[in-house]
Amino acid sequence: MKRLGYIVMMLMSVSMTALADIGTIYDKADSLYNQQQYDEAQKLALEALSLCKDSTDVADCTSLLALIHVRKGEFGEAVRYAKRCNAIDVASGDPDAISSSLNTLAGIYMSMRQPGEAEKYILKAIGYAQKADNPQRLAVLHGMASEVYHHLKQEEQALDYATKAYEMEKQLGRSDKMAIRQAERAAALIDLKRFDEARQALEEAIPGLRESGNLHSLGIACNQMGSMMHKQENDSAAVRYFSEALAIFTLQHDLFNEATSRKGLYQALRDTDPALAMQHNDRYNELRDSLYDEKTGELLSKYAAEYGVGELQAENDEMQKAHQRSLMVGAGIVVVLLIAGFVLYQWMRRREQKHTEQLIRQIQELSAALEAGEGVQTAPVETEEAPEAEPEEETEDHLFLMRVVKAVNDGLPTGRYGVDDIASELNMGTQTFRRRLMKVTGDSPKAFISAIQMERAAKLLTMSPDMPVSQVAMRCGYEETTSFTRAFRKAYGVPPSQYKG
């Protein structure tokens, strides 16, 4: 009976935990990942994964976990999660999702210095992205292909892919991504000994990366410039660039790129400061050994053979036999608890969806007012002949919300629609803007902005049914179609392809 009580309590806990908002947990994990807080991001991503019931959610969580483990230098775990994500995407038949997970796998093998393996995945990924007609992903994949061929020492192909990627980003108007592609071009140009062209590319790339705040790519570009300066025997300049890169990668705990910076500093300093050069060389050797030890190779071979399937199956069989009687006795209670938990979960999700629908209707009314030519003013217009007009506070609130809707819609094409961006556009401090919006709507700025994106998406899908979902996602501020689909389905209960169908 003790076992039965334990099982019932465990399943009740699982049922209640399932009520948590998976999307909120995932978004927080993704935010922490972008802030380089990888341990905390991993904890939340694993929590979200444990709550997933939908294959799309599982794919999102496993993809994020793969990226987190790459940043932590835990490549074996990264491969395991990336292959799990890819298997889900292949089963879905979505070419855009498949190309995304194949790109992740290629990136992991690149981090492990296995470009031959990465080449197989990246070429497949490009093929699927072409089927999906996703120009944003094609640009990213061509950039990755450039890196693959650079490490394979096929520099002409590397330069060709990077140049194509740069032209794609230029057509898309993504200046931050153009800087990354220039850095990729520079890598090939350096090895082709076309130093003047390489320097020009990096001189465009480095300021662009600083401006966009892309520290990781900035560090890589600084490593490249340092390498080129060393090859041109300008070691004082090389030390400056390698030192800037080292500061970035040490802060980010990026062991792989830190090793590159350390090696460059050893080479640039060994003639002028041999003692300091040897310190960098010793640390470089430590990093190299920790990144490419035998244990990592053993893990990879296990994952290549469908990691742990036999062991897990045997373990499950043993547990099933041990607890079979207890499960049979408690089956009725468990079923009732699970059904009750599921019903409550569905009710809470429906209530949340109704609230989102109400919020979107409010956005539609505000958008209609804007289209009708109502002024978006900083304060209401006062007249002497309007004794029955709505109260001044309500008028101010209405105009304030109209300004927010306009600012978000104007910012979606450029990616400047975050809380800080909108507050700045309205000439308000971020905290003041947050308090004002929550007072007026009762919702967080993130929820209100998301509702504006969803209202815009529904309008585009209805008015332009032939427009690809990936293009709708881009116009609504989403770079990833899978993230857009997940948000749209949460808001409207159906995927965008079905909504417009």
C-alpha cells in the first residue's frame, strides 16, 4: 500500500505540473540562453521538455537543449538532443523544420572539428530549405556551408557560399547578418592570401557586429583579424584583436573559441613576451585536451548507434515487472486523477485562449481606428463642444494604446519592436511604459505585443492566402517559422497553414 500511495502521489504531481505554461518556461529558457546563462537555461529547458505533450514542443525544447550543450562544450549531449529533434521534424514532413534541425547537427559537428560529417548535414539542409522557399534560412545555411568548406580547406567553395549568403542578407536588408557573412568571407579570403579583400571585409564586419551587440560573432571576427595581422607580421595589432576576442569568449565560457584566441596570442607574443606567450600556450593545450578527449568520441559512437535504446528498454521492462501489481491496484484511481488533470488543463488552456482572443479583438479595434485616420496623439484634443465625450483618462488610454499598436507594427519589419524599443519610440522610460500598459490593459507588454503580432498574422493570412507561411512569419517579426507556428496555434487553436486554408 505504501508503494500504491507513492505512485498515486507521484501521478497527482505529474498531473498538476502539466498545468504549467510550457511556452512561458521555454521562452524564459530561450532568453537565458541568449544571455549566455547556460546552466539556468538548461534547467528550464529540461523542465519544459518534461511537460511537453505535443511533438512540436518536444522538437523546440530538444533543439534548444542541443544549442545549450554546444555552448557548454558538451558535444555528446548536444548530438543526442539534436538527433532527437531531427527525428521529430522528419516525421512531421515539414521541410523548413527539417532544414533547421539538420543545420543544428551540422553546427555541432563543426564545433567538434568534424567538417566532413557537417558537410553531409548542411547540404541536405540547403535542399530542404529550398523546398520550403525560406530565404532567411537559406542565407543562414549558405553561411554555415561556407564555414564547413573553410574547415575542409576548400576555400574557393567557402568563399562562394559566403558571398551568396552575403548577397541574400543584403536583399533581405539584414545589416547585422551582413556583418556575419563578411566575417565568413574574410575567413576564406585570408587562406586564399587575398589579404586586402579580407581586411576590407573585416573592417565592415567588426563595426557592424559591435553595433548589433553580437558579441560571439564579434569575437570570431576579432580572432580572424588577429590571425591575418599575425600572418602579415603585425603582431602588435594581432595581440589587440586576439585579446578582445579572449575577453569575450572567457566571459561566455566558450571553450572552443577561447582556445583559438589563446593559440593566436601565443603565436603573436612569443617573440616579444615569451613568458606570457607560454601561459597562453599552456591554457590552449588544456582546452584542446578537454574538448577532444576519448570520452567525447565514445559518446558520439553511442549516439550514432541510437544511444542507449537497448539499455533503456531493459530498464523499463524490469521496472514494469516490479510495479505491475501496484499499478493494477491503483489503476482506477490513477485514471480518474489523470482525466481530472487533463480536463482542468484543457479548461485552463481554453480560458487563456479566450483571453488572448479578447486581446486580439481589442487590437483589431485599435488597428481599425488607425486605418480610419484617427490621430495618434501624445495627448487628447480638448474641445468646448463635447460635454458628453468619454472621460479624459479613457481618451488618453485609448490614444496611448493606438500609439503602442502603431509603434509595434512600424517596428516589426526592422525587428525593433521589443519593450525597450517601443518605450523609446513613445519617449518613455521602459519601467514607466511597463506600468502604464499594465494599468491600462491588465496584461504584460510582452503579451500585448504578441497579440499585435498575431492580429497582423491573421490579417496577412486572410488577405494574402498565397503568401508562404515563412514570409508571414518574417513580416510579423519572427525569424523562425517553427516559433511563429507555435505562437499562432496557441493564439488561434490551429496552425497558420490551416487558418488560411
